[in-house]
Amino acid sequence: MTDQHRQTLPEGGKARRVYLLLRDDILSGVYGAGSALAGEQKLAEMHGVSRVTVRRALDALDEDGLIERRAGSGTRVREAVQPETMSADMATLIPQIVKMGQHSARLLSFSYGAAPDYVAEAMGLGDGHRVQRAVRVRLAGEAPFSHLTTFVPEDIAANYSEADLANVPLYQLLERSGVRVSSASQRVGATLAGPDVADALGVSVGAALLSLRRVVRDGDGRAVEYLAALYRPDLFELEMSLSRVGESAMRHWEPVVDQRQGETEGQG
């Protein structure tokens, strides 16, 4: 993983606040590439903290690859290579799923067992129904941007191997198994990175992540996959096009559905 894709939170609440403020200013362009930051004493005065606190924040920014610190010449913002950011349009869900499946991934685990209660309930599975569980990390360029845990009914997953899943996108394997993905429902929220996920995504423990839960169904309405996905918000975003509809007091925003969605699904 390159320096530009790290995210390091320093110890201590005050140091984290200074780190996040400076990081936001750097990433938003307030401090341009090559520009000099104020000295440690000046930054300490500006943020009402000690020089030790400022030093911790700067150490984290340096580790992230956002600044360069040289004795005698101060601290400057590095020329940063902007990482590729994945985006998904909420109105064209299935084509975006296919697109994201084309990015490279690392398979972290592969096993069979009874579906967890929350998965069985969401997928409408009976008690003790066995599923194939896989954990993968998907990459955008060299940067890990998503941590994916998938559950697939055993009779479908039996058509592909662990080696297949390590090298072929899941949706291609589902189609090869005779499944025709037709629809999906999902919920989006936020959560904090635990130790295992933080290590896999290259973020600090406790870092904020976008959380997505999705149930995918075939043309007969059968649930063929449950996805629990965690995304780095600096590398992934959800998009939605809106139009203003209605009359007078009833006017409101409404999602715009891409009429090309059906065509894209047919080509997937």
C-alpha cells in the first residue's frame, strides 16, 4: 500500500482533532502541494494545544504521506497522487455492482456453515440452512477500499471453488451457476473499524466507515446473496441524481432512474 492510501489516527483526543483539521485542509486544497505549514509553536497557539500534541498530529500526517518534514526547512505539503475513488449510483444499482466486481480483490477467508440468524432472516432461509461465507478486500488501484463479507446458499456456492472466488468476481460465478441476478435491496449506514477490518483496509482502529447491507435476489425472488460491506469513505462514495417534482407545497426531490439500467443489466 502506498503512502497516499494510509490513514493514521494519532493517540489522544486533542492530537486527533488537530490531525483531522490539518488533514481536511490539505485534502481540500486550503494548503496546496508544496505550501509550508506554520511551525509547531504557531500551530500549537492556533489550536490551543501543546507542541507535543501538534507533533503527534504532524507525525501522523507524515506517516500518511501528506506532509514532508525537514530539519531547518520546516514542514511542507507533499505532491500527492490522488487515489482512484469508486462511486456507485443509487439509481442504477445492479450495473454498479457489476462494475465494482471487476476490480481486483484479495480473498481472506472461505468456509461453509449454518447461516447466522440475521442472515437467515434477511434471506428467508430455514433454521440450520448452510451457506458459503467469504471475506474479501476489494482494491481500487493499489488501495483497499472495501471489506466484503458474503453469504451464498450452499447449493449455489457448490458450483464454484475457493480458487474460483479468489480469481473471478462473485457475480460471474453466480451466473455461471445458473443464477440470473434480478434485483437487490440495501441499507446504508455508518460504523467504526474494528482491529481486523482496520488492518485489512489500512485505516486506524475506530476510523469511520460506510456500512452497507445488501440482499440480492434472482428472477424468482429467491435470495442468492447477502452482502455485508464496509467502505473507506475517502475512497468510496454513493451518488444519486434527483429531480424536483410535484406542485406548489407538494414539490419534493425524487430519484432519477437511469433508463439505460435494463440495457446495462442485459450486458452484464
